[in-house]
Amino acid sequence: MFIANWKMEKTFEQSIEWIKKFKFELEDTLNKTNSEIVICPSFDAIQKISKILNKTSIKIGAQNCASEELGAYTGEVSALSLKEIGCHYCIVGHSERRVYFKETNKIINKKIKILLKNLITPIICIGETEKEKLNNKTFSILEEQLNFALELPQDLTNNEIIIAYEPVWAIGTGKNPTKTDLDQIINWIIKFIDNNYSKIKYSILYGGSINEKNIEKFKKIDYLKGFLIGSASLDFQILKKIVLLFYNN
Ligand code: PGA
């Protein structure tokens, strides 16, 4: 599974043009490799892209949603609206939202609940900063983020959630964890969730500076269901290369 997080890198027109130009080739690549892709454009482009991709296997996700269901929240976009315009997925708790928009673990938990209620799969981003890594706090940070994120009422644990491990120091920096470190962290996350939140159905992705030059390094990581890709997903040819390289074509 590949999630393309376009952030605010493309305008409405650029997003539509990309989709129109590449949708058939993208679908062909997915069919050849038996993979799934979720495109996460900015809010404004979601509805139109969803119409263009209707009848294809390419899915749409949002990059954020409101932490309240509906009401007087100027400038916010509800999960209910996202559902109505064709979103199947929504990224929550991306580090750029945590840092620039002061999103707390508590707010992220509210968003996750609203998304699950509206049958949108949350893609929950967790990960430590460089300073936290250097201070050996990676696991305590992940534990705190997961504890907040996964505190869910029982009736919301039937649907799958996605956990994206995205070390903050790897996002947009060209740096990646070593295979050994990533292996260890993914295994730790699995054990932690299985021991503490055994009812939750989840899969795990990695994100942070994934590109066509390093994707092969991540091939042999057990239990990794896929990748959250930022800048390398903006260029169709690079995205296609990543998908094909991953499957050895
Ligand atoms: P990047 O972004 O691939 O550009 O590092 C990943 C992300 O922010 O999700």
C-alpha cells in the first residue's frame, strides 16, 4: 500500500491535471503489482479527483479533518463532508500538524474517533523528533502517542486503522532509519498494540524520505504494509518507479 501525501505542494489545477494525465498508467501499475494506492490531495481537490477516479481502484484520502463533528468551527472541514465527497482515508496527527498547528495527542484522539464513526480509515502518524531520538526517548514517545490514539470505545474498534511510523527527523530531510532500527521499532509497535489494545485491527506503514533510491532497502521488513510518501509522490514517474522497484519489476 502506498499513500501519496501531496501536502500543500500542488494547486487545485495542478492536482487535477496530474490525475487526468496519469490515472490509467497509475492503475495499470497497481494492477501489475497487486498494490493499492491512496492519493491525498488538499481539501479543495478531493471532490473533483474522486469523480475523476470513480470506477478506478485508486482511493482518495484527506490530509486532516476537524476534531468536532459539525458546528461553529470557522475554517474547519468535517469528517462527514469528507465521507460525502468520496474519502476513504484521512491522515491524522502528521508531525507538520502537530508542530505548526499545535495538534495535541488529545485532539488527534478526537479526530480518530470521528473518522471511525464515519467509516473513514484513519492513517495515524506517530514518530519521535531528532532530539527525542538522541535522548533515547523514541519508545516512550511512541508509547504516549499510541496510548492517546488508541483509547477508543469498543464499538469503534471494528474497523481497521493504519499506523504510520514517521520519525520526524526523517520527514523531508533525505534521512531514513537503518533497516535494523526500523525492524526493531515496527516489532515494538506490534507488541505494544497486541499487548495493550488487542481488539484493534491495524496495519503499519513507514514514512519519511522514501524515494526511488532507497525503496529497495525497505523491502524485507516484516509486517510493514506499505509507505507514506511525501515529496517523491508528486512526480508520477518517480512514484511509479517506487511501486515497480518495490515489487522488483
Ligand atoms: P517525505 O514526507 O516523503 O517528503 O519525507 C513524508 C510525509 O511527510 O508523510
